[in-house]
Amino acid sequence: MIEEVIEKLAILLQGRIPSRIDIERFDNEIEHELGEMLNQFIDFMQEIQEIIVPLSQGELQDIKLQSKNFLASPFKELHSRLLHLTWQATQVANGDYKQRVDFMGDFSEAFNSMIISLDHNEKLLKKKIDELEKALSHITKLEGILPICSNCKRIRLEGAAPENQDSWIQIESYISKRTEAQFSHGICPECMKKLYPELMK
């Protein structure tokens, strides 16, 4: 009996799961009880091994533990927290930046810092989008061919009759109505000579 117990414990210490002891063959009450306890220990270790592998690979669903397996309680706690963390990460992905992690040391700090950064960057992005939308609402693009009088430089309104004088407006009016541009007037030197030759002398 003792040799068999030692053998089973040695296998457990090597990270493997031994077969259970057949306790029905023991008549001695103490040996029977020792066999039962060792079998329970083997069952607990097998259960722990069965959850540690998927847990280490991030597989959190379909993990169930016996309520009496006290050796597995830290893994139960870790499993529960990882499930909650997965839910929190999903909430963050959906735009809920109020989520915070407080149970995983350095990871918590990194996760919380990431959430704060995401929140800050999204606010900056929204602000920039608002600014661009406001700027876009003030921009009107001039394009196409503009019919312009070769003498007075008036522009004919789109679709208006060319023979109607009201169809022709000053270029300043045309551009001012379609853009944010404003005009201030002066006289170039060539026009000054033509219009005010006496002043040029």
C-alpha cells in the first residue's frame, strides 16, 4: 500500500495524473481511508490540470469546477475575473470608457491607461471632426467654365439669358456669394495712368 501511494505521489509531482487506487481491495480501515483521500487528491489535480490548459490558452467558456475542490479556488477566482475582464474589454470596444480593472496589478495599470488614452483620443478626434464639418460648411467650390464679359469682366449667371443685362453681375458679387472671400478695392498703376493721368504727373 505505502509503495503504491509513494508511486502515485511521485507521478503527481512530475505533473502527470496517475490512475486511481482500487480501494475495494483494502480491508484495513486506515488503508481504505488513505486510498480514498489519495483518490480525491488525484481527482482534484486532474480537474485542475483540465482547467489550467484551456485557461492558459484563453479559453474561458465551458470551464466547470467541483465546489469541494479547495485546491482549485485560486483558479476559480482567476477564471471568474478573466470572464469579467473579457466583458469589460467588449464594453470598451463598444465605446464605454468608464470601465476600470483593479485586480491584476501591472496589467490593471496598463489596461486602465489604455482606456484613458482611447477616451482622450476619441474626444480629440470628435473635436477635430466637428471643426472640419464647420469648416466644410463654409467652403463652396468654384468650378466649371464661367462665362465672363471680355470687356467689363461681368459674369453671366448660370442658366440666365445672355441678351438680358440683368443676367450679368460684377465678378466681386459672383465670388462673394459663393465663397467666404471679401474684396477691398484699389487701382493698379496701369489703370491709374488711363483714368487719372493728371495725378500720375
